[in-house]
Amino acid sequence: MHPDLRCVGLLNPLDSTNHPRVSDECPYREGLVTEREVKPGQGSWVNVGLYKELQLDRQLPAGTRVTVRMPLATSTKRVGVVVSPREPREATGCHWGYTVRIAGSLPAVWSESPFESGYDLSLGTSQHGDTTWQEPGFALPHFNHLLLVFGGVEGLEPVVAADSQLSSHELEASSMFDKYLNLCPQQGSRTIRTEEALLVGLSALTPHILRAGQ
């Protein structure tokens, strides 16, 4: 086992759509290409969490992680098709995990956006933000790509203050976002860990995000 995984058993278990059970019938699965010998002209074999390995439509190096469009249950030729990791979400609307992007600074979060048009709605979260999201008439504007930013234990304000590019312009953290929200009012503790803030914040905002993103 890789040393990075030595404490993985302490993590909360996931039962999300991109972690299907072996008995689940699903159109997509994540898989890992195995070292099983491949005959000339045939695709590699991949472990997609089933009792048997599945053959792919192409040859790939062993150890490659792939997103696989599964063959139909009625198909006589059981061959999986390697697709973009975005396809399950775009084709079915289901949750299919996430990707990680490292930004060298806070401004780079915007300037290095993977979307050609960037983010058209940005939300900052802080205990110094407002609680308008709790009001009956609150609504987010329609958006194509939403950016939701959580700070560390001390919040977003120290992140802005520590950035030389931002501090030279004397920018307030709240001025960088379309909305600056306190998603855990009356939190009852001095600090909230980021992993806790994620759960609290997404629970609070999800109904608003779903309505605005439709």
C-alpha cells in the first residue's frame, strides 16, 4: 500500500454515484487498466469493480485510470469505451467526482480558470460575510460556472492580506466576490475547519445553486 493511503480507513465512507456497487447497473464506471496480456488487435483489460475484468476499445498502459462507458446489458460484444471524465456528468447530470487544480495565488484562481469564459459568479465564504442567503427572497443570479471559495481556519481575510499583489491595492476580501456570505452564523466556536465548512456551506447553498444553475 502507498504511504499516502495508510490512514484512508479513517475517512468517512462514500456512497456516491461515481462509486457504484458491484451489483449496480450503471452506464459508466471508473476503472484501472490491468497487466493482463492483450491479444494483437484487441483492447486492454480494465478492472471496473465487477467480478470480471472488462475489455476496452483501445490499448492503454497498465495502471492507467479511465472513465468507461459500459456496454449495454443486451450487447453480445462486451467492450467498454474510454470516454472523457466529464461525459457522465454532462450526459446524465449525475455527480462524477472532481478534479484538483493548484493555483499559485488567489488571483490565479480566476485567471487560470479551465473555462474559456471564466467564472461568471463568485461566492466568498467568511464569518464576516452577510446572512442574506437565509432570507426568503434570496436568489443567486443565473450562472454557467460558479466559483465558491472557502478560506482556511482563519478565513479568507488573512489569505488576501498575505498576497502581495492584492495587499498592494489594499483590497478587502469581500470586494473580490460577487457575494460574500456567512454560511454558518452563530457557529458557537472560534474557528471551523475547512472540511467542516465545506459540508455546512454546500448544505446551505445547494438549493440556491440548483435553482440558479438550471
